[in-house]
Amino acid sequence: MKTITIEGQLRTGLGKAATRQLRSQDRVPGVIYGGAKEINFSAPSAAFKTLVYTPEFQFAEVKLNGSTYKCILKDLQFDKVTDKLIHLDLLELVEDKKVIADIPIKFIGVASGVKDGGHLVIKMKSLKVKTLPRYLKEQIEVNINDLELNGNIRVEDIKEEHCEILNSPRIPIASVVLTRQLKQEEAVAPTGAAAPAGTATTATPAAGAAPVEKEKQKEKK
């Protein structure tokens, strides 16, 4: 799995004044928890870009004063006015300690319902799982080839080895729905099917009446 390396420094001051000073230097304060102790640190804001501004799930390897901590991103704070990153929380990975993480879903294949004219609707982009660090992965693959028109794939349909999926089992993660065109075609279909029969019994004889009258007039002449 992809790992982002972040080089930072341990924090000595933890008050508001110290935090403001860090941010004035374009540094972002953060905390690492989940291991033997909680660690407060800071790093240049640019060091977090590839970790924060991406939909990918990645490891973060944080190097602080000669020590290295393997982590995953857990929480972010942004300035309400400038939208700049102002704080982040990282969870340290301990080999035999289970963690909870949001893993992106990757949909594989083409739904049969889409081939029949339906529209694929993605309702969930990630799954919350509980597992050991060694089983964490970049994404969970979900095959949608057998997803039919008006069908759903639900959380309970996903089986991921070594992982406990924490989302509610009945929540749909993807479905194929009727497009507006298909709905219109279905609505018109019963009328359209009956029209030819009606045309054969009423409209056709009426249309054919005029030529018959013309033939009779010719015979009289």
C-alpha cells in the first residue's frame, strides 16, 4: 500500500499562542495517538498535501526527532474562512491492535442492468472496517457484473476476509435504476401495443371505404 513520508518536529509548546505561531510559519500542528503515548508534533503544510487532498487510502510514515511512526489519517480541521488545513489527527498502527478505518470502494465490471439501458447509481464510496493493520488495503473491490435493472448491492453482500464491516448491513452501496427514457418507454408500451389492433379494426376499414365508393361510382357510369 502507498506510504507518504512526513518529516516534522515534536512540539514543546501546546498553548494557543504557540499554535498561532506555528501557523504563522505555515506549519500544521497534529497529534498521533493509539500507541504507547500521545505525541504532539508539527510539520510544514506542504508535507500533508499528498496525504490530505486525495480520495486514496494511504499510510503515513511520520519521522520526528529520530523516531518513526506508522499511521493512518483519522481527522482533519480546516479554517472556516480560508479553508486552510489547521490541524490533523493520526492513528498510530500497532501490529496486534485492531483499528477502524474507512476504505474506498472500487467497483469492478459493468452492471448487466446498465447494458439493458439502466443507470448505475453509486450510493457509498467507502466502507468502515475493523481489522488488524496488516490487513489494511488501498481499496475494497466490488464486482457489479451481475447487478440487474432495479437491483441493489448492499453492505451485507460484501465479504472481505479478515475485516469486520461496521456499516449497517442493509444499506445499499450501488443500484441500477430506470432512466427517464426507459420509464417513458414502459409507460407508453401498453398503449403502443394496443394501437395496432385498434387501427386494424377501425381506422383501416374507414380509410378503405373511399376507394370502394369510387369503384361503385365507376360501375354506375
